[in-house]
Amino acid sequence: MKFNLNTLLVLLAFLLATVNAAPAFGTHRGDLTFYQPGLGACGRFNKASDFIAAVSHTLYDQFTIGGNPNNNSLCGRRIKVTFGSKSIFVRMVDRCEGCQPDDLDLSPAAFGKLAPLSRGRIRGSWRFA
């Protein structure tokens, strides 16, 4: 089998995409915070009472298709969030500019199921479900 430059470039692009995407699907441990939702990066309006989340801009931007954030392949994905013995499920609908790669920004309703809002920031884990 003879390889040409195009075949090599396609293989290299595939390998790089796989390496960049791999961390998104493991368990993340980081800060869990909350924010006041509105129009999310996925192009839909969200309310404080919705069980939703925003992932870090670093993670979000890896999956934006064709430069349009509304077409991000993570939009609408279910996420399991855990803090201590409590777990909830949320939908990914937004991008968090101030978050570190493993942080997750939750709606007040979702955060409130894990800890009192007065805590503001807690260390927890999350993964795509």
C-alpha cells in the first residue's frame, strides 16, 4: 500500500483531533460555580430554574463547528455533576469565559441541589453522561 502526502495529512489531522477531544469525555475535577443564565452560547435562552451548565471556553471552543458556537457538538449534552454524596444531571448550553478547563458553571437551581448558593464555589467532579 502506497501512502501519499494527502493520506498522511488526513491521518495526522485525525490523530490530532483525537488527542484534543479525548479529555472532554473523562471525569473532570474542578470548581463548580453558578451564574445567571440568559442567551447561552448554544443559541437558546435559559432560566435560573433550568438545570443547565456552561463548560470552560477552552473545552467549548474545541468542539465549535465552522466557527459558529450555535453548532457546537457539545450543545445539549447531558452532564452528571457530583459534590460529595450528591449528584445531579444538567444539560450543557453555554460557554464559561472565566472557567479553568475542568471547571463547570451551573444555573442557580442546579448549584442549589448540591450546596447552598452562599457557598458560591465548591470542588466537585463532572462527566458527560
